[in-house]
Amino acid sequence: MIGESGVAGLAGLLLAARDPVARATLGLTADSRVLLFGTECATDPELYVQLVGDNT
């Protein structure tokens, strides 16, 4: 489970990947591997189950 703001790292990566200057600055290439950490749990467990259908 991950909460609503847990996607911030992924959002930042997606934005950087779309920007040629950011990609070059970060050294992102088609061969890059990126590890993202989501460190919060679902802040609204009932909504999470409603949206995702799983509470594990």
C-alpha cells in the first residue's frame, strides 16, 4: 500500500524523463534503472481499497 503523496517520486522521475536537460543532468538514458522508495502507507485505507480493490 502507498498513500496519495507516495507517488511524488514517480511523478518527479516522469517529468525529468520528458525534459532533455533534466535527463542529461541526471544521466538518464534508455538503459538507466531507477529505484524509487514509497515510504508512507495508505492514509485513507477505505479509499485505497475502493480504488485498488486490495488492502494488502
